[in-house]
Amino acid sequence: MRYQQYRGLLGGITVTGLRVWMALHEGSLKVRMLCGVVMHGPFDTSTAQGRSQERLRRIILTAGTSAIARVLAVATPLITVRLTMGYLGKEVYGLWMTITSFFALLAFADLGLGSGLHTTLSQTYGAGDLLNSRRLTSTTFLLLLAISAAVVLVFGLAYPFVPWARVLHAVSPHTAALAAALVAVIFLPQVVNIPLATVQRTQMALQDGFCSNLWQCVASVTSLGAVVVCVHARVNPIVLVLAVSSVGVTVTLANWCWFFLRHQSELRPGWSAYSPAMARRLLRTGLAFFGLSILTTVGLAVDNLIVAHLCGLKEVATFSVAARTAALLSVAATMISMPLWAANGEALAHGDVDWVRRNTARMAVVSVIITLGGGMLLVALGPWVFRFWLGPTFEVGRLLLLGLAGRELCLSVASPYFMVLNGAGSVLKQIEMFALFTPISILAKVGAVHLMGVSGVPWAMAFCYGLLILPRVTKTARAIYTTPAFRGSNTC
């Protein structure tokens, strides 16, 4: 009897070992296949199989560089937070983060033209129409230049009359005295960046997002250097914030010059290529994205403002550091999903619906696995890591970290499916979703703060997102897969 038990145990161990070996072997083959795709170089896009492989190659390149860029973008302020918070003080640092969050609303100041360019250019350039491709980049850039000038004019007229210290809840005299100046040095670089960001949208539309990601890596490293130099030089807080705020727009300008003047000079924006007809087409598409941007940005980016007004600027410092750390969990979803936007648009145009469906499901599963693993580590080790990193007085509760992990999980699951909707041009469906989600989530966050304190903000967000967004976005994506207009004979 005992012999049979040992024999059964040994057999079970052997079978399990073989399964593990087979899984590892299969994973190794997939990794080799992906490496071979990347190293192969451009594929022949005249066939369905070639288009599939070329999309995969560009997605891998863009996703890999996006991972590095996103990690650096999130990690840089986390690395420098001890320097900046120690130098500026908690309240001034909280003011800085609050103003930055407030002007994140400028993300929709381009009237959705950047997103319209992203969607339209991917189809036009993919068809080999260079003339209309240049008209698209030129028209978008000139329209955004006019919008940027108008925004600066309105801001300049209103700036002297706005009680910035009161609006931003700056209590101490020192912080109140800095409020107006910090608003100016944070606002102006972001407005200048509006037309220059055309280069990033163009690169993403051409599935050359890896170029944009490499430039973003340069910006992160330069920002880190700027903080270290300014803190050690003991510069004025306004100079420090200006230096950090100006890094992004400076690097974007360098990218713009390199891409449009040297790498893709045939797409260089110019007055002669401006097209009123193209402007009307872009505005129709862009305004739909504009409405969506307002809803999503307000719904997802007002957390610091809610915390500042209900809990105080000192709580913003703690919350923003924890939130930035948790944002690392959704890096995988972002780096995988963004390249899918242009790839899905091109695939749907060719009728390669099965490719879109399979890869969307795969990306969603991968995102969930990575986010869950990272979330468990964050909740388990987060409080100890924050105390070790920022000192024993910096306390972050597990309830807050668990809520932030849940929020990032919801965003990670939905991201690949939203790229299907973007690629198909299904913007109105997204507007319907967020028109319901945004006001409900804001009210829920305010109520949750009164019940749970700062921890209530991400909990309310995760609950509302999981209830109102996730079911609808997956259902809409499945409807797109079965739409006759997108199903063609070429599937791969």
C-alpha cells in the first residue's frame, strides 16, 4: 500500500514537472519568435500575413520603449520627491502637485485635434497618400498653433484678476505668496507644448511610437538632472519648478525638429499645405474626441483637487506620492495599448478583425496578470518602503494602497478595449459611457472622503469604473468584431 502511495506521488511529481517544462519551453519559443519578428526588419505589408507581422513588430518596439519611458516618467518624480519635498516643504510641494493636476485639464485644449490626427493619419498614410498625409499634419499643427495663441491671450487677460492663493487653498503666507508665480511657470510651458505635440501624434499614427518614447526617456533623465542641480544650487522655488516644467517642451521641440526636418521631411507642416477641407474633417473627428477628453480628464484627474479642498495640501503630498507609485502598475497596460490604436485602425480598414479580437484579449489578460502581481506587492510592502524611503513620519495606509491598486487594475483591463473603439472611430459610445461615469464618480469620491478620508478617493473611483465602464467597453468592442463593415476576407 505504501509503495503504491509513493509510486502515485512520484508519478504526480513527474507529470507536474513535465507540464512545467512544457510551459517554459513553449514560453521560450514564443519569446524567440517575438525576438525574430523584431530583428527581421520591415515585413511585406501587401499580404495579410505580412501586415500582421509588421504590426506585431512595431507594437513590440513601441511597447518596449514605452515601458522604459513610462517607468522613467513615473519614477523620476518619485526618485526626486525626497529632494524636492525636503527643499520646498510639504505645503509648497503639495501646491506644486495641485497646480500640475489642475492644468492637466489642458490635455483637452487641443479640441481633440491630436486624437483626430492619430486616427485619420494612420489610415491615410497606410494607404500611401503622402499628399493628404502632409495636409493632415500641416492643418493640425497650424490649427493647434492658433488655439495655443488664443489660450495664452485669454490666460494673460484673466491672470491678474484670479485670486490664485484662495483658488488653490494656499493657507500659509509663504505658500500664498508663491501661488500666482507657480501657476504661470507651470501653465506657459504646457500651452507652448500644445502645437508641438503634433509630432508625437504623428509618430504614433505612423506606428513609429518608439521614436517618441525614446525622446520621452531623454526628457525624464533631463528632468532628474534639473532637479538635482537646482536643489544643490539652492535656487528659488519658482526657478526650480520652471526648470522642471520647461524640460518637456524643450525635448518635444527637439523631437519635432528632428522628425519633420530630417526623418520625415515629406510630412513637414507648412502654410502651403494647409487645407480648409481637411480642417473641417479634423474638427468633426476632433470635437468628438474633445468632448470625450473633457469627461475622462475631469473624471480621472481631479483627485488631487478633491483632496486639497477637503483634506488640505499636506494630505495632497502623501496622496500624490502614493498615487504616482501605484501608477507604475498600469505601465504595462499603457505601453501595450497605445500602439494598438493605430494598429487596430489599419487592421480594421483591411478587414483583419480576427487579429484585432485575438490581440485585444491577449493584451487584456497580460495587463491583468502584471497589475495584480504588482498590486499585491504594493499593498504588502508599500507602507514599509515609504517609511524607509521618505522617513518614519511619512505614513501611507494599506487601505489607500489597496484602493489605488484596484483603480489601476480597472484601468488596465479596460485600456486594450478602448483602443478597439478608437481604432474603429467609435467615439460617441465612449462619450456616453463617461457622461454617466464622470459626475457619479466625482460625487462618489467626495462622499467617500467624508466616510473614509483620503483612502476613499481611489476606492470610489475603482467601484464606479468597474460598475459603469468595464462592462460597457467590453460589450462595445465585441459588437465591433461582428460589424459587417469591418469584416473582410483578409484575416490573419
